[in-house]
Amino acid sequence: MKYCITLLALCIAPMVCSQSYGEFKVHENGLIYSPAAVGKLQHIVDSLNLKFKVCDFSKRFQSVPQAQGYYVALNGPQCKEALADMKAGMAPETFRQKYPTETYAKLPLYEQRYTDYDKKTMITWQMLELEHNNQYGLELPLADYQTQFKEPLVQKWVYAYEVWDYDKSEHLTAIYFTSAPTTVTLPDTYSRAIQYALCMIDTTQSVILADRDQYERFERKHTKAFAKFWNYLEKKYPRAKSRPFNYELEFTLYRLNNDETPDTTAAYPYDSIAEVDFTQVDTIAVDTTAVDTTAAVIDSVAWPTESFKPSRLYRRLQQMTKAERQELRAENEANNRYNYAQDSIWESHLAERVQTLYATDKKFSSLLHNAYEDAKNRNNSNADLEQVVAYTLGGREALEMKRRRRVVGGCSMDQRPRIHAQEIAVLAAETTHWEIFLRSHLDIMNDRFDRVSDGSYAYAGRKTYIRELEVLDINLTDLILGITLRIDNASPNHYFSSISRMGRALAESQDRENLEKTILDTVTAPDLDVYNRQLFYYLYLNYVYNLPELAHREAAGTRLNSVLASLPFAAKGYVKKE
């Protein structure tokens, strides 16, 4: 129960706090960055655009290795015999006749190599089946692959056989290569777009400097220097007395209501579930891109497995009438709104108060410097201290502190990672750190953050903020092309977009007509590799799905369907939803 209450608190609090003005504060220019910050960024973009005009355009980029092959998945006691037949070189057509496989498909495939969280180099082959929105894959440690299989792979099987520990069941996954994986050179138009993206996005920089596994949260008990400073600040600038808000009561009332009135009519608004394009933050990972035409993903949080045992509070609330429980919940929520309102008032005057104290109160200044130096030495801080540092010591100092703190979401509704990224982007814009600003803003657009789980019910509240880039005079078409195209041997810090999120962003663009044409031209480009054309097909579907007007969706979908016959892969295309 304590786990659930803590998770609920992490998930609810940021969402509640953002309700007053949406996800982020919007300035008088209608953007999440101030006019002054936008002006500074526009000046930088002008310089970068001039720099790009004199770049060397002779560089060409290669596609990821691609081939054709049969994919087979087999389960059960016949796997050992099937594996022996593969090792003997049985043809895939013969194999299919002999074994009733659960999955059998002939598709284009692409190869990638990456380093996993255990620092092990992996090799993977992925096959995208576009008619039914399926994705098949085979993954092996590179060392095992190099030991077991000899290249070239043409007319050979690559397989993975395993026995699951918990039920001793046998599983066989394999690919039969009808051609060897090869790369092709991307056409000039697309190489130039990638160069533009590289010009705009500095691959030598990362937004977050903290190690991936350093997730410890900064707490006041961790440092006496911070406790002394913050206690003194609140003594000099006291908050209004808060009213009691009971997270356990909120959670228990929610649980009780769901237990008593289950929703038997609920249905998922989609036919299939597929992940879209998981790419680790600031690294190249396996691009398991698959279409998400509904922008819906099931929450995969690992809840406790033991059966639910009603708490004492649960049983007491159960004895109340529905009206009594509603009254109790209303009072609890009113207290929460009051506390948030008072905190907002306190924070609205914080800059003025701390700047005055910093200039006039030597003890305040001394305690602040001690807390700042202590946080730097520990390589950790928190949002409260970073905010005060930004108001007093300077934005550059606060930006450095924020970049050394990685925020991990407790669940899909936990906005803290996005809030942290937006605060970084704001400070980077104000201090003209373009390389940090653009990466951080693209992370917000692509919703690229570490979370325990990610559910569809939080998706709608997270915007893409493409307008913020459009006002900066960036060549948005080339930028989007450059970060959406997948290339071989990209630098470790190359920025790759999320297909589903980028599709949604394009649907919010002011230049949809031009962007839509560019995407469709890429899907149909005869000189572009098949895998990138598949990705842009997915991008187009996600774009169409997110268009706000039905008439526009229908028209854009019709344009896609009209070119399906000319594509080098089978695809279902746009299907009207009744």
C-alpha cells in the first residue's frame, strides 16, 4: 500500500500543479520562452544558417544495412528438431511445410548494433510488417553471433533457441537471409538534410551530464548546508500555513470507487498495440520503430503481485455513504488546491525576495554560497536550490546544476522529467547555450525521458511545442528530415526523432502543407533505401492520425493510399475510423 501511495503522490502532484496554465507557463508571445530569450535564439540561428551555407556538402551518408529474408517463430517440443534442420540448411519453403510455425513472413529487414545497459554489444535484425502493424525481430550478443555464424549470410539461417526457466518451454526464433545485408548511399537531398541537422544539433554535447544510473534524489536530510540555507530562507520569507492533504485518503477513495463501480463498457480505442521507436536518451539504441496510429501505449508499471488486502481506512470508508465519501474527498481536494494556490503566491514573489536578501543580508548570502558549493561538490541538487541560484548567482550556474541532475518519472503522469527539461531549455535560451537549448527542446517534443512506466492517459497532456522552433527561422523541413532518417555508423550522440511524437508535432505545425508533401515524397522516393521509406510511411500515418480536422485527415489519407501500389513493401495505408 505504501508503494502505491508513494507512486500516486509522484504521479498526481505534478499534474495538479500544472493545471493553472497548462503544461508549462506561456509568455505574452504565446510561447513557453520569453520574447527576450527568443530574440537571443533567433540571432544564434541566423549565424548557424550562414555557417551552413559554406559547409562542405560532399559528405554522403549510408543507410543502415538491409536485406530480404524469412522470419520464423516456433514454440514447443519440436524446436530442437527444427533447429537441427536449420543447421542442416533446410530451405524456408520446406521448413514451413514441415513445421506449423506460429509466425512466418518474408519481409525486408534491417540490421543494427548497439550497446545495452549491461555494456554488452548486441546485434539485432528487425522486420516491419506494415499490413497488420506487426514487428518481428531477432537479437543476439555480438560475440555469440560471430562465434556461431559465418558471413556472408545469404541463403543461411541465423537463429536463437532458448528454454524458459519458469516453465521449461522451448522457443526458436530465426531469420533465413535471401540476400546479404548491405548499405546504400543516401541521395544528395537527404544527405544535405542530415548535414543541416548536424549543423544545428551539436553531437559533442549532452543535455544531462549525470551518469545514467545516478538517480538518487536530493533531499534536505542529505546536506546540512542546504537545510541551514532553506530554513533561513523560509524564516525570512515564511510560507502560509498549509492545510492537511491526505494522499492515502485520496488513493483509498479512488480504489474504493473503482471497486464498487467497475467500468464494464471500457474498450481500447485501437486494434493493436505497438511500441514506437525507442531510442535511449542521447545515445544510439535499437530503433524498434513500429507504427502507432493511435498514440496509445499500455502502462507497464510493475505493481505488487500479492492480492489486495483492505486497509483499516478502506474498511472505515466502506461503511460511509457515498455522499459522506464525496464530502470527505471534496474537503481533501480543496485543501490541496489551497496549498497549491498559496505556494504559487509564495513562488511568484520569490525572485524579488531572494534578490533583496542576497544584496542586503550577509548571512543569507553566506548560507546560499555554502549550499551552492556543497551541491556542486556532491554533483547533486534540487529544483528549489537551482531556482534560487538562477535568481541570484546567475543562470549559467543554475543551468550547470540542472544538467548534473537526472530526473526519472515515477509513472506516465509524472511531469517532473518534462518540467526539468523545460527549465533547462529556458536557462539555456536565456544564457545563449544553443546546443543545450535545442537538444532539451527536442527531448520535450519527442517526449524522450526516463520513466518507470508510460501510459496513454498522460499522452494528451504532453504537447510538442513545434511552434517554438518555427519562430526561430530554422529550416524545419530539413531539420525533421535530418533527425528522422536512420543512418549507419552515426556518432554516439546523433539525435534521432521519435516517429509517433514527430508525427503529432507535424500535425500541429503552421506549415503542414509543405511538410506533408515532403514526407510523402520521401515515402515514394525510388532512390531512398526501403527502411527509411518505411519509417516515413509510419511518420505520415502518425501525422494523419493527429490532424485535428476530419476532412484534412481524409484528404491526407487518400493521398497516401494513392501511392501504395508503387511502394517496395506491402502496406495497409490509411483506414478511415468510423
